[in-house]
Amino acid sequence: MGVSRAALGREFHWLWASYTVSIFGTWLAFDAFALIAVLVLHSGPAGVSALAAVGPAVAALVAVPLGPWMEFRRKRLVMVGMDAVRCAALLTVPLAYALDVLSLAQLFVVSVVVGAADIAFTAASGATLKSLVRKEDLLVANGRFESTMWTATLVGPPLGGAAVGMFGPVLTVAANAVSFLLSAVGIRAIGRDEEPPAHAAAKERARLGDGFRFLWAHPTLRPLFLNAVLVNALIMTGAPLLAVLMLGPLGFAPWQYGLAFAVPCLGGLLGSRLARRLVPRYGEGWVLRVFGVLRVCWPVGLVFVHSGTSGLVLVMVVEFGLITCAAVFSPVLATRRLAELPASHVTRVLSAWSVAAKGATAVLVAAWGVLASLIGARSALGVAGVLLLATPLLLGGWGRLRRAFLPAPPLSETGASSRTPASELRSDLLKRRRG
């Protein structure tokens, strides 16, 4: 599935460049707030946990009204504005540190502001991508975003860790702020006139719950949405529990813990490239069904993590398998989701999807922390792994799952436009992807 730079267009490459610089800045500053809380503010586990869990949950609530609001604004102006908000909020951290007035409360407020702006920016960028790229090129475009994200995930934290060791965690926050400023410059460079927002009469009918109602009523997006939100949340519940096990009783050094999650990110690059080859051969529906199942088969293996080299290899293998399958699934889901959404609902629906995903993750991470305190971290990891194995049922009944690994004929360009996803769902397929 070869698509040239010219086919995607100059405007897309400016959008991609702005995403690249901001995602690298984000991963360079990965866990910076937690490090500041521990190393600078000397906060305990309760404060750090609240910062990690409650902040994103409040940000999701704050972002709820932004979906309908954005639907009737020019999306690129919204993106530039959200970049400016994130930059300004983050720059208050090094400023307060320099003035010796930095506090945990300020970190909490900044995390809420940045989290809400993240949701708004992501929704507006989805609408922008849909307007800049032809429908048949969306998979390639989403694959490039996916591979860029995994590249940043691979190289950002080690570089950020080195920067923290030399200059302290506050500097990485300042670097992240600058990355959002550069992102805004890239978006402004897109240049092409943007379609005017929807008519004011439609604005009066917009409600906060429109995005959620649209998702719930849509026969294809509803199962994909429920599955994606639950799978992502259950996967994230394991991150703090695995850190407790590996850095605590199992005795892994911090560099080994970092290595265990850095090397498997290569699977993200592999998976994002595989997606572009599998879809033309087997079709979107088959890829979503098969990799919707495969991506949840790996985390239960973390129950068997143990000390020593073999334990480290076990974690790497599990994470590599999970990330590879997820990286195949994610760009296909993003493409299917944009194809299903009418232009008048893109921002509202993507905002609702992000709000639900972040809110569910925050709730389940907190719940699994309580569960781990009752039954132990290893047992809590096992419960999450077993529940993940059941999540493909959200994509359809047992009959559909039995047929999941039977290749469906690939859709031709004409078939893709004439055969609706709703009819595919009702016949024998079902589609699904990330958030």
C-alpha cells in the first residue's frame, strides 16, 4: 500500500511535523510531574498517586463541554489555542520553581489544564486530518502517526531520564512546553483555507452528551468504543502494579525496569507497518477482529514475572507482543472511526471517546490499587489479565468470534464506498480499534 509524500500532501506533512515535535516533547518529559513531586517537593505515595490518577480524571470532566464548543470553531485555530494553553501552563512550573513557590497543588492544577487541552487538541486534530487527507489514504496517515508515537516512546524516556539526571526534572517540563509552541507553528504553516464551521442553527441544538449519544446509537462504533475504553483501562491498571513488583520484591534496578519497556516499543514500529500491508489483503474488518483478540492475550503472562534475566526477558516478550498487536489495531481503528463519522460530529465524538477513555483509566487504576492492597500486586495483575481475555465479547457474540480468524475478502475501493460498516456488522463482521 504505497502512498507517496505528494499523495498525502504538504498540509498533512505540516500536521505530522507538529505532532512529531509535540509527542517527542511529551515523552521526553514522561513522569516529570511524579519526579518533581518526589525529588523536589518530597511528596509521599498518597500525593504522587493522587497526582497520577485524580488529575487525569478531573481533566476528563473539564473537557466534556469542549466537544460541542469545538464543533463550531475552526479546528486549526482550536489546535493552536490548545498548544498555547499547554505551553503557558507548563511554563508556570519552572517559573514557580525558580521563585521557590512550587507546590503539589500547582502541579495538580497544571496536570488538569494540560490534560483537558490534550483531549481538545486530539479531537480537533482528528477533524483536521479527515479534512486534509483522502479517505483511501487515511490508513497510511494514521500509520505514520502510530509509528512516530512508538519511536518517541522508545527514545524519549531514556533521553529524558538522562536530562533529569544532569539538569533535574523541571528542565524537561520546560522542553515539553517549547515543543507545544513549535507544534503551534507547524499547524499555522498548514496554510490552506479551512472549511467554515457548521451553521449557527446547528450550534443551538448541540448538547454536552451529543458525542456519547452518537457513539451509543451507532451500530459499528458502539462495540468498538466500549471495547477500546475497557481494554485500554485494564492494560493501564497493570503499569503501577508491575512497577511495584519489579522495583520492589523482585529487585530489578531502575535501568532494567526502563529497558523492559523501551525495547518492546520496537513492536510499535513493526505493527504500524504491518497494518498497511494486512488491510489491503484481508480487509479492515478482519484485521480489527483478529488483532482485537490477539492484543488482549498477552498481559496475563505478567503474572509469571520473576527475578533474574529470564524474568526480564519474560516482561519484554509480553510487552513486545502486546505493543505489536496494539500497533496493528490502532491505526486501523483510527481510520475506521474517522470514516464512520460525519464531518458535523467528528470533534464531539472524538472528545467523548477521549473523555471516556481517560476517565475509565483513572477509575480502574485507582480501583486496582485498592485491589492490590487487599490481594497483592501479582494477584491483581492476574485479575486484570483474565478480564482482558473476556473483552473481545464486547465486539460481538461467540459466533462472530469463532469466525474471527477466517479471512474476509478484501474490500475494493468501490466496495469500500458502497458497503457500509453497519451492513458489515449485521452480516458477519465487526470492527474495532484504539482511543
